[in-house]
Amino acid sequence: MNSALVERVKAHEGLRLKPYRCTAGKLSIGYGRNLEDRGISEEEARQMLERDLREAVAVVKLWLVRGDADAAEGVGPETLSRLGRVDRFAADLSVQWWVLVELAFWLGAGTLRKFKRFREAVLDYRFDDAADELLWADEARTIPTKLHQQAPARTARLAEILREGRE
């Protein structure tokens, strides 16, 4: 590709890392990528998913160690030592581990941080209780969580995987 062309288009379009409306009113991103007419390729979608899932792994590790998920803040020697224990935890419970990663990907760090009783149950290897925390908002198990109301099939499937320890 001609480098002068690339630089000229970059200068004219400008870089926007979040979707925006271009001068033609089209939803765009990056250096003028028209999402409405072009979208993204399957390969681009796969690359974004894999990157997002790698970030979700880091979120889960910090969430389990510290109860939060702010990736860059306060990672000292004690946190690094605990992260090593989380790696062993992930290896021991690979199926449940990947449920936690999916939750971090799906919900984001801010929402995951709010799941305090769920986190305690996971850390205590009480996966039946962790599954119940995903599904029920009350101790009597009669009021579904917002999460379960919004995506009942997905939430039920993740709870089932947590309980059974298998896909």
C-alpha cells in the first residue's frame, strides 16, 4: 500500500476509536470505516473477540484476587503472588474458570465487581451457591436476577456449567 496515501487518508479522516456518524450520516469507526455498508469481516470479528477474551482473563484474575477488576492499578508483589494462586485455581477448575471469563466478557468489569457473594462462593469452591447467585436475587430463590431476566437461556446454561463442572 502506498504510504503517502495511507497517511493522507488518516489525516483527512481522523482516528475515532468509538463509533460515530460521519459527514454522510453513516455509522463509522477508526479511520472512516463505514460500518453500515461494509461492516467488518469474520476475521476482524474473531480477532476482536480473542482480544476481548484475553482482557476478560485479566479482569477475572484481578477480580478474584482483589475483588475489583481495575487491571492497571495497584499490582504489587502481593497481588502478583496471589495471581499465581489464581493461575493454579484456573488450571484446577478449567470449566468453571472459563465461565468466569465469559461473564467478565459479557458483563464487563464494572458489573462483575458487584457480584460479591458470587465471588465468595467461587473462591470457596461452592459452585452450587455461585450458580444460585447468577440466577436468584433473593435468598428464598423466588426473584430472578436482572441478568437471568435479560438472558435466561445463557444465564441458566452458565449456572449449569458451574454446578456440573462440565460443558
